[in-house]
Amino acid sequence: MNSRRKFIKNVAFGTAAAAISPKLIAKSNFKPTGNFKPVVVSTWNHGLPANDVAWKIISGGGKAIDAVEKGIMIPENDPSVTSVGYGGLPDRDGNVTLDACIMDEKGNCGAVAFLQHIKNPISVARKVMDDTPHTMISGKGALDFALSKGFKKENLLTPEAKKRWEQWTKEKNYEPIINIENHDTIGMIALDKNGNLSGACTTSGLAWKMHGRVGDSPIIGAGLFVDNEVGAATATGKGEAVVKIAGTAIIVEMMRMGKSPQEACELAIKRISEKQSDYKDFQVGFLAINKKGEVGAYSIQKGFNYAMHNEDGKNMNDAPHLLQTNVRTY
């Protein structure tokens, strides 16, 4: 009797699935073409020098995954960039802690979270992707892994960052800064000459955050998501807000359903505004490209910009924003 019931249940489930599947397939009307237009885009002004390195790799026929890793390393190594890598502003206890993730055209990904003393977390994330069966390693485990791979342990707290932290402890009463203007995570996404997409994201997180806090940047589907059939997206701003809507994953899925990168970014920001009542008090920006090389960007507040490099050259672009604008209805 039990076997018969199981058989009937399985048949019913299969029949229902068969009835539903065509409808689901019909909704997925994105049709990528073979006419690929190589492009590299990244968040904020520090994306310009990062894009230069990435574009050199792509224009020479290199892979998008190598381009995004090497490009991201530029701001990580620059002590004047206070939101990424060496020179990043510390947490409220004076510790520089770093998060990063990377994802290639095959869906492989790697991430590190709450990593200390390593200047290039994006390359450690690449090692996690390439050399382990895992997708994320955190804390002391991430540091131990990095050291085992030959990375050098360094003091990442620059004199300037230390000075700013010491001043903050006297004035700010342990409240982290939610960034609105131009200094934050760098996310980079790229389409190479072979039509393959990859992305990378790296940050030192919110300045003066609680020790141990991790935002969206190392989380696949939040700070970064890549689907080589459709497109890629990255995020910047308040990580907690991005995580709550799985921001980059929904952007890619909306592109799969036929939305342009611009439409998808706008819809994701609109979702934040509908779900999070305090959205006017922080910044989130999304950046996306699709398989055709089309680009979209949108943010909550004014001030989010992104760097783009393609066969026509390079430029900075101010993203449209939600506040003080009319949001389109799709």
C-alpha cells in the first residue's frame, strides 16, 4: 500500500511539474547573442585605474576572471583608498578587516570574510575558488589559508587611517559611518572577447563597524553575482540592505526574464525602498552588465558613479538615483 501511495504521489508531482514548466520557461525570454562587446565596469572613481589594468588584459585576448582579479588589486594596494585593502579604515576597535569574493564564467566562486593582515583579499578569494572545495573561508582560518599559500602578513593600518580612527573615538561614540558619497566597496564586472563574464568585489567594510561585522561584499548573490548565460551585477553601499534582498542575484534573474541591466538595477533599488523603511538614511548602488555588453546602474542617493572601459575608450558615469527622481513602473 505504501509503495502504491508513493507511486501515485510521484506521478501527481511529475504531472504538476510538467504543467508548470512550460509557463516558467515562457517567462525566461532573455536571448543572448554571439555579438559580444567586451567591457569592464567598476564602482566609484577608484575604478578608473582598476579598469585600466583589467582592460589591458581583456583587450589582449585575456580572460575576464584574470582581468577582474588583477584590476581589483590596484585599489587594494593603494593606501589612499580608505575603503579597500591596505589603508582601509578600521573597525571600532582599530582593526582593519577585509572581505572579498570572486566568480567566474563557469559559476565557480570563492570568498574570504573577516580577513586580517593580508593586503590582497581578492587573490586569497581566488585561491579559495581554485584550490579548495569551499566557497568561503573566514577569520583566522582565512588568514592561515592565505599564509599557507604564500601571502605575506602585514600591518594594514596606515598612519593616516590610525589618525582618523583615533580622532573618531573621541567624537563619534561608536557609531559606524553609513557612506553616501564616493568612497566604498569596489565591485568590478567584465565581459571578455570570448563572451565570458566574471566579477570581483572587495572592501574593508563600514568604517568603525563592530569587530567581526561582515557585509554583502563577500557574499555571492549579495555583493556579486555572475551567470554567464545572462549577465553579472555588483553592489556597493550598506551591505546589510543588499543582503536582505539578495540584491545582485535578483538583478541577474530579472535580466534573465528580459529586463535590461538598467531596468533590473532600478527594480532592485525600488525593492529596498519598499522593504526597508529607513532607506533614505543610507546609500546602496547597483551596477550590472548583460551578455550583450549593455550596462545599467542605479542608486538610492545622489553621488554613486561608476567607471567604464570598452572599445570606445574609458569614462566616468554618474548613476541615476531614486531620491528626487521619478521611478519608472515596469
